[in-house]
Amino acid sequence: MSSRLLFPVMAVIVIVFLQAAAGESEMNIVVYMHDNLTGRHQTSFPVAGLNGSSSNPGKFGTLVVISDAITKRPYVNTNPGNIVGRAQGTYVNTNPVTGLDFFMVFTLIFQNMEYNGSTLEIQGTDRFDQPQCEYAVVGGTGKFRFARGYAVVTVESASGPNAVLKFNTTFLVPS
Ligand SMILES: *[C@@H]1O[C@H](CO)[C@@H](O)[C@H](O)[C@H]1NC(C)=O
Ligand SMILES: *[C@@H]1O[C@H](CO)[C@@H](O)[C@H](O)[C@H]1NC(C)=O
Ligand SMILES: *[C@@H]1O[C@H](CO)[C@@H](O)[C@H](O)[C@H]1NC(C)=O
Ligand SMILES: *[C@@H]1O[C@H](CO)[C@@H](O)[C@H](O)[C@H]1NC(C)=O
């Protein structure tokens, strides 16, 4: 392409970019995800793997399906204001050597008053031997249409294989 043609193309790209930047706002939402692999309130189930549905989630290849509660505060209680919604999707163990990496892909489904019916799409790799992980916010629906950003994830507490994960999400949405 000649430079005579390239200049107007670049000008158009710059204008579009500035308009996008001006029309976006940053949001921060912190929620806690209760991932229970055992117990009376199991929400996280191995469904497939090298030994079928009895596969160990800590071993390579095991696929776990989740419908975990998400809350505003780290503890679980029946106060309706504390339940924000559910995290529904899957994770799969992807490390054949240590068994400590998980490919996570799930939806944060909000059911509380403020964001009822809106969702955030989460995808990323959890490295169990790291103090914190970062997943991508790759999209959203409802009030979070066109969302993109990241979630910093830490373990808030754990009891055997049951864990409460803290999600500190930061993302842009068109304003
Ligand atoms: C998850 O299991 C723990 C016990 O390990 C229990 O205290 C907690 O209430 C359970 N969470 C949910 C959301 O049921
Ligand atoms: C499958 O079962 C065998 C025998 O019990 C065990 O040694 C192995 O770790 C299991 N693998 C998985 C992925 O659960
Ligand atoms: C969320 O929306 C559903 C379906 O429209 C409704 O049944 C429910 O009462 C709403 N929840 C809140 C907390 O507003
Ligand atoms: C979430 O992360 C931001 C920085 O990315 C930090 O300023 C904020 O304090 C964090 N919120 C919580 C509740 O940890």
C-alpha cells in the first residue's frame, strides 16, 4: 500500500480507538466462590477422566463440572443479601507431571438485585502451587455486555478439598 493511501486508514483507526476509550468505564467486583468437592453440600463433581467419574480431580485429565455458590462475603450464610449467584462451568486438570494446573472455564451468573440475570465469562489457568492466579474476563451479558478484563484469584480458606476462592474482578464495559 502506498503511503498516500496508508495515512487516511491510520487516521480512521485512531478516531475509532479514542471513541472506544472515551465510552468505557472500569468496574470492580469482588465475590467468593465456594467450591465443594465433598460433603453434604457438594457443588463440584468429577464427571470424566482416566478412571471415569471416579477419577481424582488432582490427577491429569479429570474433568469437573461445577455449580458453586458465589457470595459477597467469604462465609456462607442464608442471608439473601450475601448470595450473589452461581459459578457454573467446568475445570479440567491439565498437568500430567504435578497435577497442580487446572484449565478453568465457567460463567459467573449474578442473581442478586443489582445485576440479576447478568453474567461474566471467566477463562484461565489455575496453578495450585502459586499464591495467586489471574483468569481473564472474556465477555459478559446483560449489564456486562462487551466486558473484558481480569480476575485476581486467591484461596480465602480451605477445608480438605473444599475451598473458598476470592475473585477480585476488574473489567471494562461500555458506559
Ligand atoms: C462447603 O463445605 C464446607 C465444609 O467443608 C461447609 O462448611 C460449607 O458450608 C460448604 N459450602 C456450601 C456453599 O455449601
Ligand atoms: C485411577 O485408578 C488407579 C487405581 O486405583 C489409580 O492408581 C490412579 O491414580 C487413578 N487415576 C485417576 C486419574 O484418578
Ligand atoms: C431475579 O430475576 C428472576 C427472574 O426474572 C426473579 O425471579 C428473581 O426474583 C430476581 N431476583 C432478585 C433478587 O431480584
Ligand atoms: C481488588 O484489587 C484491587 C487492585 O487490583 C485492590 O485495590 C482492591 O483493594 C482489591 N479488593 C479487595 C477486596 O481485595
